[in-house]
Amino acid sequence: MNIVLINHYAGSPRHGMAYRPYYLAREWVRAGHRVHIVAADHSHIRARQPELAGAARLDEDIDGIGYSWYRTPAYCGNGIGRVRNMAGFVTALYRDSKQIAQAYQPDVVIASSTYPMDIWPAHRIARLAKAKLLFEVHDLWPLSPMELGGMSKWHPFIMLVQQAEDYAYRHADRVVSMLPKVREYMMSRGLAPEKLHFVPNGIDPGEWLADSPELPDEVGQLLGRLRAQGNAIVGYAGTHGVSNALENMLDAARLMQGEKVAFVLVGGGPGKESLQQRASREKLDNIHFLDPVKKSQIPALLKGFDIAYIGWHRHPLYRFGIAPNKLMDYMMAARPVLHAVAAGNDPVREAGCGLTVEPDDPQAAVQGIRALLALSADERRAMGERGRAFVLENLTYPVLGQRFLAACA
């Protein structure tokens, strides 16, 4: 089977996030299928952008997967520059849709960018190639920018996004969602329920079976020093942004000053500086910030945590479910998880691998930390192992790749 996967923000091991398109495509290639990923050359989440050297498009092979990178305007933030970037990518795809259909002769075309406007060129490519059309949903747009960003449903951009979403539900042969509680909403926008399939985020088990490189000296020395001082370590690894609710972690640290508990935040992001300033201003000497580590070092890092923390703000958008990558990493590392969330699903509770507490409630977080630390080391170890077993059974890309292919049938 020939598969064309359109994902504006697709990455690779060479370029960084987003990894899901690469991992799925690699599994499909291993199964004997031919896969071509079409992406933009500029993305705010990649560590490294493809180098087109002035060309409008770059074609290359990465681990047996074909990639086509399209030149798009660079941007920063979520303003008009990002909208121009989206428009440039969608326009280029529509312009080259006949060429893409002829060159790759797809049996399946997947529209998988975070925003839904790629459904229009994807449908044209599928129609020209007489292929099936799949629409993959990462986040519910336009609900996400409306409910999280406060944008009006009458904003011209939101109205355009709504048209694209409705078009996708009406015209796609199948819809694959990473969020598990979306059926009623999608049906309200015109989706026939039998079209819907659920394929969540996952992990690459090979990355966890391989030997993990040693941690940077700064990281290893800090964790070792905190441990030698008799501290239990509550850790977070990931982006420091508004949606990660790390203020709750700082609130918990303030309430637990004087206890043998250290809070370690590893990563970067737009909210990191303000968090550091607050910790300094409030003299929170039990909280420590570290720079991001390489993806290959994540297993070694997480082994240094006694409890892995992940939090969310209370928000109605999460009624449709959550699919966080960092939670999969925590579970694969067999760490007991403290999960501060109110959502339509809860993998921590489902797997029995930690405690779930109310979001935006530092007292609840403190109680959760104390409850986990009151368990014996063997009890916490068993809790972590349940999370690892759950991921290996349900959330590895060899498993998820086959589930996605079943949706294509």
C-alpha cells in the first residue's frame, strides 16, 4: 500500500519533534508499505529545520521514509506570522496536488496537521489518485484556540478553521483521533460515527531497551547531591508552558519547605523564566531548574525521580480527553506518577500507576506526594511497573501502527 501522510509539523530523529508521524511511518515501512511524509520546512517545535538552500521543496529519504519539505514563511509565536506559515503550506500542497498524486500514487492520503485546513489539498490529492482519505485529529480546532485562547467564534480565522473541520468530518472516509472522548462532538459537526477510530500517542520501545547515555554532569551531580542529603525527588521533565500548570508544582514546593522533598524541573519553554523568577523571589530553596536533556537521556533522567509529576489546569476542553507524550515516558520509566488533572480520560488511574489529584489545588498535590512517599519502596516500585506493563501492552508504536493501518482498511 502507498501512503501519503500530510503533517505540517512532522519531524524525524534528525530534526526533532514532532515524532509521531515518523514512528508511525517507520512501522508501516517495516510492514512492507511505501510511505511519503509531506511537511513544511519551518515549525516552532523542531530543534532543527530542514535546509532547502533556496529551493521551493526538498525531497529526501530518512530511514526508508520519503520526505518532502515545502518552503514556508518563518514565524515566531501564535500571531499572523504563524497564519501566513499555514497558508503557505496549504497553498503549496494544493498547487502541487496533481504532481503528488501522480508521483506517489497513494492508496491512502492522511491529513494530519494540528490545524484542519490541510484537508482541502489532501482531499484533492485523494480524489486525483482515487485513494482513501483519512483525517487525523491531534487537537480539536477551532475549539482549542477558542476555549484556551479566548478567540471569538466570529473571528475570521476561527470561521475558516470551522469550515475546514466540518469539511473533514463530511468528506473523510475515516477519522482517527488521539483524544478518546470526541464521538459526540464530532457527530454534532457532521461525522458518521462508524468512521471514527481511536489511536493514542505512544512510545518507541527500542529507545527504552537501548542503553541510555549518561546524564550531563550538572544533572547527575544535582540529583546525586539531593539524594545524598536524604531528599525524595519529585521531578518534571518537559516543556515549561502555561498549559503545563507548573505554578501548582511551585505552590506545592512552598507548602513543603522544611520537608525532605526536592522538586526538580527539567526542560525549557516560554514560562521557564517567570517560574525561576518566582522561585527566587519566594526563596523556594527546595526547587531546582535544569536545562533540557537529549531525548536519548530521558530514560536515565527519569530513573532519578522518586515521583514523576504531570499537571494540567482545570479546563472544560479536557473533557474530550488527553494524550500527553511525557506521561508515556514516565510510565515506561516505571516511575509512580502524581497526576493533577480533571479530564475525560485518565491513563494513570486506568493503569494503576500512581495517584490522580484535583488540578490547580496545591494542597491536593501535597497530599498526593505525601501519600506516595508513605508507601514502601516495594509498593511504589510495583506501581511503576504497572505503568510500564500498560504501555508495553497498549501504547507502543508497533501496536499503534497496526491499529492505524486497520483504520485504513
